[in-house]
Amino acid sequence: MLKHSYHARLSVWHVVVLVIILAITLPVVAKPAASPADLLQQTSNEMLVALKTYRPMIKDDPRYLFIIVNEVLTPHVDMETAARMALGKHWATASAAQRQRFTREFTALLVRFYSLSLAAYLNLHEIPQDVIEFLPGRDRLSPGKSLIHTRVHPPRGKPVDVNYCLHQVNGEWKVFDLSVDGISIVTAYRSVFNSELRKHGIDGLIATLSAQNRRLLKA
């Protein structure tokens, strides 16, 4: 019991230290990027620096990645739009409270799943500085929307094409979807959610996401 209590206090202390360090080393209000490509390059550089700096802490407890992802990546993602797209036609019939709860759980799901996957990767590999290649050719989907093409070079295996869909929100570029080898993440989630919605409705889907988030937190 004493050992468990000691590790709990130590874990809390590490989290506090990490939050303070991130607050000092990362800008509280990032300078608005001149273009969507600038935003992605700036954010990816900040993420690489954070991953290399705090790798020992991450390997000790992958939950530290939740903090890093929330500090570095989440502010540049339009989660409300992503959540609305993932819910599809059901967004229109959901109440304001249901939309808020779904967006909160969907955001937590993406952050935790991404963080734990990245933690598993960090246990096996170093992340090189040139892991992400920004490809020429940027599609303008419509006024205020853009598609940025990148290629991820893993230590083993073939490169993976990752394309980011961004739009402007209050004058800032934000990601609202991305595709991996041509498969949209939001569309993939919508297919899964539609099956759950047909069986259990919006409240059932939210409950399922909440339970999954709790499992990921313990993983």
C-alpha cells in the first residue's frame, strides 16, 4: 500500500513538472500560421521536439503523451467539425447536450488512441527528424479550405501517404480530417458509429465511447 501510494505521488509530481515545462517551452498563444502547410510544419516540429525531450518520461508512463498531444496538437484540430462529420446525419437530430458529450468523448478517444499508439511506437523506435515529408502540390478545396499532402517514412516498411484537410476557423487554419493511404479517418469512424447508432442510438454510442475511453486510460 505504501509502495502504491509513493508511486502515485511520484506520478502526480511528474505530471505537474511536465505541465510546467510545456508551459514554459511552448507558446501559450501560437503565432497564426501564414498557410496551412506552415501550420503543419510548425506543429510537427514542436511535436518532434517534445517527443525527443520527454521520451524517458513517456516510456515510464505513456499517459504523459496525453498532455503533450493536448498541448501541441489538439489546439490545431477543429474537433467540433470532425465530430459533426463523424456523426453524419445524426448530428442534426442530436440535442445540444448530446452534441457536446459526443464531441468530448470523440476528442478523448482520438487523443488517447493516438497517444497510446505513439507510445508503443516510441518503445521500439527513434523518430527521425525527417519522418514527415511535405509533398509539393497543395489542393485548394474551396475558399478557406485546403488539402496538404505528406508522406510518412517509418523505420521499416513502405512510406505511407497522409493527407490533411484544413479550413479556416476565426482566421486560423485547423485540421478537420485526414486520410491515410486514401482512407478518411472521419469517414471510417462514421461507418463504425452508424452501426452503433442503429442499435443503441446516440446515448448508447456516447456510453460506448465513454467506456472505451476508460479502457484506453487503463491500457
